[in-house]
Amino acid sequence: MAATNSTSLSIAFPFKARFSRDLAELTIGFAMIILVLWLPTREQLIFGPIALLAPLALTLLRYPGREQLGLTARGFIRSLWILPASIALTAVSVLLARRFGTYHALYQADFQHVSGYVLWTIYQQFLLQDFFMPRLTRVLNQESAIVMAGTLFAAAHLPNPTLTLATLAWGLASCWLFRRYRSLWVLGLAQGLLGLAFAVCVPDALHHHMRVGLGFIRYHAIQAGQAPAFHGTVGK
């Protein structure tokens, strides 16, 4: 009996330790991201890189392999249909926006800003799929993890109401698609395309140049001529 108890304890201890570590990394990681989104510009430039690169460092320390990270050619090829589907959805959205008079030019439509935004959406997918989802899955289960990840993804876009609703739908869908196809690049590119479509199809008066956090609150001050804040969106 003593041997059995010893074995049980040896199994339970690493499990509890990993559970606690996952929960701590989830809590601190999400709190850091939210904190940065609500900081003024100067403080963002200081703490932003730390909040965004710390999850990358933690993920690489555990390095689960290219397939788990969604970086294999097989996953890319299997999921390629998502890109034409996103293009089709974008085209329909633009046609409807033109029909109802909500279509408008993209704010800061130069190559630097557009390419920077797409790179940011790819990194957002890395944070969602490679940092948050594995830990949420270990703490909860796969189905609950998808719901929680989508909810956290949407919560990071508060207090922007239209963007929060859109990212809730996309967060849930992208987590489900990643679980099925494990392709980070395709989902990141699809998010970039859909995000740009959202930016030109939904009035700026509603999404405030796709700003979140403090940037959303300060949108009207920026319009009046004050210095803009970086908040990681198309409208940066």
C-alpha cells in the first residue's frame, strides 16, 4: 500500500505543478497584454515588447515541434482553402458595404501599414493558438478551451463593441480550424484579409480605426489633432 501511495503522489505532483504553471502563465500573459493595451503611448513602447515577446520565449522554451506550432507544409496545404474562402467573404462584404453605403477607403492604406497589420495578425494567431490554446486545453479540455480562448481573444479588443463581436466569432472559428488543420500561416493571413475587409466595410465611427483599449477611448481626441497612440490595429 505504501508503494502505491508513493506512486500516486509522484504522478499527482508533476500534474499539479504543471497545472499551476499553466494557470499562472495564462493569467500573467493575458494580464500583461491587457495592461499594455490600456497604457499611454510612451509606456506602451516600453512594456509592449515585453508583453508580446514573453509568450514567444515561454513557447520556444517548451518547443512542442513544428507540427504542434502549426508550421508544417502539410498543414499549410490542407488549410489553403481557407484563403479563397476568406477572399470570397471579403468580396461579398465589400459589395454589401457599397450597396448600403458603408464602404470607405482604408485609413493609412500604404504598404508599410497594411503589411505591418498582416504581420501583426499572424502574430496574434501565434499568441492565440500556440500560447493560449495549449495551456487552456491542459487546464480545461479541448471544447472548453476553444470557448475560453475565443472569449479572451474578444476581451482583448474591448471596449470596441463591433470589433469585440467580430473577434469573438473569428476567435472561436480560428481555434476550431487550427485544431483541425494546424496551420498558423493560413489563419494569420486570413485574419489579416478579413480584418482589412472589416476596416473598410464598417464605418470608422463605429470601430474608431480598429482601435482597442485606451486608443478606442482617445479616438475623438486624436481626430481633434492630438498625438495618436499605438494600439496594435489597422488604425495605428
